[in-house]
Amino acid sequence: MIGHPFYAVEPWSLRETEIDLDVLGQSESVFALGNGHIGWRGNLDEGEPHGLPGAYLNGVYESRPLPYAEAGYGDPEAGQTVINVTNGKVIRLLVDDAPFDLRYGRVLDHERVLDFRTGLLERRVTWESPMGKRVKVHSSRLVSLVQRSVAAICYEVEAVDTELWVVLQSELVANEALPDGAADPRVAAVLKAPLVPEENSSRTAGGLLVHRTAVSGLRIAAAMDHHIQAPPSLNETVESFEDLARYTVTAVLKPGERLRLIKYVTYGWSQVRSEPAVRAQVEGALAGAVRTGWEGLVDQQRTYLDDFWARADVEVEGDAEIQQAVRFALFHVLQAGARAEHRAIPAKGLTGTGYDGHAFWDTETFVLPMLTYIVPQAAGDALRWRYDTLPLAKERARQLGLKGAAFPWRTITGAECSGYWPAGTAAFHIDADIAAAAVRYVGATGDTDFEKTIGLELLIQTARLWRSLGHHDGQGRFRIDGVTGPDEYSAIADNNVYTNLMAQHNLVSAATVAERYSDRALESGVDAEEVASWRDAAAAMYIPYDDVLGVHPQAEGFTSHEMWDFAGTPPEKYPLLLHFPYFDLYRKQVVKQADLVLAMALRGEAFTDEQKSRNFAYYEALTVRDSSLSACTQAVMAAEVGHLQLAGDYLAEAALMDLDDLQHNTRDGLHVASLAGTWVALVAGLAGMREHEGTLSFKPRLPSGITRLAVNLSLHASRLRVEITANTVTYQLQDGSSLRILHHDEPIDVTADTPITRPIARIPPAPPLHQPPGRAPLRRDAPQ
């Protein structure tokens, strides 16, 4: 994994048994900690060496101009880039004047473990200095899922075989030097020294730094305090500067003696509150953390995660790597959204600066389906953030000459930050993705308060967008022309099937909810005539079909395009976007990520079984999966149409996207949507789960490499456990009194009294499929 064999396959942890400095950036991403508000990359405690230093606060960014050689009306003028805020992880160690640095001396052993049940990142090192002095270092760190503003570290140094003089320097560091950006559009812009100092102070065993961003005007404060257990020889000093606060302890350790330092770090930020108010916030949070203590924070974290795993765990037997990977995915997606609280869930979470820290449609289409059924409050908070940004989306629609709201393709605050309109502004499907997520959330939770306020307004404004963006043609069809669907290798197309089907669902859902809450809808100016226009557009929605080939074109005319020369494209030319001009990609039949296939996964009722099989086969031969979003969708549809081995192959690709660094950019942060896609591939794919108007249906089927799959799902006040083997599936209600589901279209009422077991229906093997040369997923032939 990640190019070296040093990761052990374990069911509840990620263990690195040796350190490999060549892939330090990737390991920093996979060992990252966060809670949706704070993100700490898995940098080494001593700060160096590093791949990419990183401490992030959700929503903290700096503005930068978006330059255009030829500016056009409606082009966004400013971009937003996540910034590395004050780093509170750094604890430097000197051993008899020799700095503890893995590049010098000798590393006798080195192990790091990320425990998914405790939420702790632990590190154990035995190091020999260039002078032959040996020390053992044991550190544990956490970012609290309970106390939102708090992170903490327990750091221990032990003398091994001789008396040592040791120095610990625990720091808050602002404006760290960052590596230069690469010529890759997926990498963030590098902003030099984005933080302007406002205040620094130090006190006994602690310090504080306050900064602001020069352009975006955000104020950030970080504070630290310490508790020391050490021999009587201890000395302490504190100091602070504009970009540095440091607490230093020195001690003489005899063989076997230990110096133990507990470090508490708190963060706060605001765009509107004063410097004294933000400072008081972090100092108050720090007092609470110190009062709780290290052991108390650890206990809180374990209790929180015990509850999470009871509701969310997925058990996989037969493939140990997939078992580890799905728990790795569940843990990191939880960290991305658990305490975001009216903030976005970025494409990289808070694990790196890839994509400038922006949120995309990934959140609603891949991450929220998972969160909705295991951590529904996090899904609700993500949708509340979209609601909070409605004023900006409505202003963007007005700028584009449209009604309703035009949500941004990529953003941190809700303002459009995409400087390339064919792949940004034109991807209007994000409106329908948000609407679908709101409908799904209400269906899964029964949260009528959300539905009649936030959900209703999101649906109204997105429906208005579609009604003004599309038009009825001379044949009475409702067309949506000149848009970009999920496949970013096709742009500015007419009647993209995914977009049209999702817009149709959006329009019908808006009409239904507006009629249910007609008085509230009237407050937003919705009358019976407007509702009727939504239903009329949905009923007349044009869905292209190629009668000659017997498949749905991805968009109108797509199947008439010239085929990409797959045979003449060598492996080193992938991903195509880094080696070929977009204009050439746009006019050929080549698919970056599942588009029409995603439409079948999300709007399956719009296709016959035969159409699904033919469509899937056609697009398998065109899809190169240059996007991490593709494999999980292809896994879902492969399972549905009977390609179970292929479904297992795609499941593994989604699951191991970051653990195996399949896209070669894990160093920039984790692929949060692909992590969530692991759950989607297992639950919507192998378990065959679909949802319609709050009712769950299942059509489970397992590939040969997986012998048992068990998933837990929350629906309304109930908790359902689904356990699948090769021939049977058992449904058991763990909370709640009764729940109606569908098993292979048969209604079943599951009660708390007795589990219900049903046989799994068989489907005949599907004919072989072909992918573009060199782009087939790796085969998982045997259990791992």
C-alpha cells in the first residue's frame, strides 16, 4: 500500500510498521485527525521532515484574484483557498543538543497506529542520536469529537541506557513554509504567509497567537496549555513572538526515567467577532480541556466512537483488506463531517489542501447518502450550510439571467470559485444533487421541521432554476441545453440524461412539498400556477435515446461522436486531463467518470432492466475512471446487472483509493467521496439498497470473495441490521418497534421480536464486458 509494504492489514486500525520518507505526504493524509471543525494532518510530532504541513479550520480561507486572459461576463472574479492555520502539533525534542530528526542518527524502530475505535493516533519510536544516545518516544494525539475546539497530545520521552539531558519545545507556529504547488489542477494554490499577526502572549506553561487573513478578513486564534510529569531536575520557560509561541522544558533523565508532557490546543475563528471575543473563546475552550484532562478527553472520544460504531459498523468477511478499508472510510468520513455544523464538507475533508479546500457536488451525491443513514445530524448540518448560502446562490442565478438559485460548482463560503465555466458554472446538476439530498434526508429521518423550512426553500429555489434554465421545444419536450453533466470529459452538451432525470426528480419533489406546505410556500411566492409549471416541465422532460444502438446517449448526440483512440493512448498518458486539451476530449466518446451509469443508479425507475444492462455494457468500454468518483458507481450498477466479480473489483478500487494511492495524489488529502463511495458500493451495490419515499428496498448479492456482509442503517427512530451471506439475508430491528422494507420487491414488516431471513434471488451470469485497454480494474479473484 502507498508504494511500500509497511501497512498491516488489521480490522480496527491502520498500522505503519516502518517509516518511509519517500511517501511521507501520503501517510500524513491517511493518518490525519479531525472532527469537521479542526483538521490536523498526520505530520510527525517534531514537524520535520514533512510532505505538507497542515492544520486547518473549516471555513477559514484566503481570497485571491482569478486571472483571465480574456475575461467574460459572469466569470467569478475571486477564488478561495484553504490556508494552513496555526500549527499546534509541533513538539521538538533535543537529546544532548542533538535534534530528534529521522534523517539523522539511527531509527531502531518506528510504528504509528491510527485506532478507529479510540480515535487516537499513536506513535512509538526508538532512536539513536548521532552521538549514540538512545531514547524511546511515545506520543498519542486526538482531535476531540466531543469538545469541538479542542485537540490534545500526550508525549513521553524515556532514556534507554544512559543518562540524558533532554529538551522539549512545544510550539504554536503560524505561516509555516509550504512546498511549491504542482502544475496539476487538483492541487491547491500556494499562498505565502497568509496570516497577519494581531496578538501574541505567553503565560506559565502556555501561549496564545491571534492572526487575521489580509483579504478575507477572518480572525483566527490558537491557544495552548501543558501539564508536565518529570524528574525534579525540570526547568520551564515560555516565550511568544508574532508567529510563534513556545513552551520549553529541560530535564535530566536517568535510564528508565520518563518525561511526560500533556499538550492542550484550542482553536477559534470568526469573520465578525472582535479580537478580545475570539481570544476569550479559545481561552475558555482551553480551560474546559484542561479541566477534563487527557484521560477524560480519551474517555470522551472512546464513548463517542463506541456509539458511532454501534450504529455505523460494516462487517465484511472473506476479504480482510476490504474490512479494514471500509472502517478506515467510515472513520474518516465521520471526521470530515461530525462537527462541521453549518459548514461545508470539502472534497478532501480537512486532511489536505487539494482542490483548494473546496466543496463540490461530491458531498451531496456521495457523502450525504452515507451520513444520512448512519450520522443523520451531520447530513442535516451539511444541508443547513447549503441553505445558509442561498442568498449567494440566488445572486449568482440573477447574474446568469436565471431564476431561483444557482449553487456554485466549487466553493468554501458559497460563492462560485470555478474559473473555468464549462466544467464549473455549466454543471448545473449540482442544484438537483442538493435537492435530492434534502429529499433523501427527510425520507430517512422524518424530520418534518427541516422539510417545511430548509428543505422546502431549497426545493423551491432549485426548481425555479430548472424551470428558467430549460424550455419547451416545438415538439412539446422540455429541454435543458448547454450544460455539463458529471462526466467532465464532456461539456456544454444538450440534454445530458443525468441532469435531465435529476432535474425531473427535483421539479416533482418541489411540487409535492410545496403542495404539502402550501401556506409556507406562498410566503416564498409559490402559487398553484408555478407548481403546475414544475409538474408540466417534469412530465415533458426530454430523455434522449439512440434507437440504432439501443442505448441512452450520455447527452444528446453523444453516441455520434468519434471514438477516442484508446488503443493508441499509453498508460503514462492517464489521467487524460493532464496530457490532452479539453477541446479534444469534449468531442470524442471518452468518459472520465460514470455519468449515464450514475443516472441509472440514482434514478433506476426511469430505465428498464434491459436498458440498464445494455447501457452499462456500452459505457464500460468508454469509461477511463480518471476520477475517484467513478469506481463506486460502477460497482453499484455492476452488482445490479449481474456482474458480481466486476462489482467486487470496483468496490476494491473505491475502498483502496487512498490506502493504495491509486490516483497518485493522496499526498494532497484524502478522497472523501471515494471513501464514502466504499460504503455506497457495499450498501447500494452488494446489499442492493434503494430508497423511495422513505421506504428501503434490498436486492442483495455477494461476489465470491466476500462470504458475509453486515450493515447497520438508521431510519426514522429505527435501527436496522442487514446480514447477508451467499444464499440468505437476515433483517433484524435493533431499535424501534416495526419497519416495513422490501426484499426483492416483497414487502416485509420487520419487528423487534424476531429476525426475518429470506433467500437471495439468483440472476443468470451476465456476458463478459470490456473496459478501455489498460483501464480495467484490478481483479480480486480470491479472498484476501
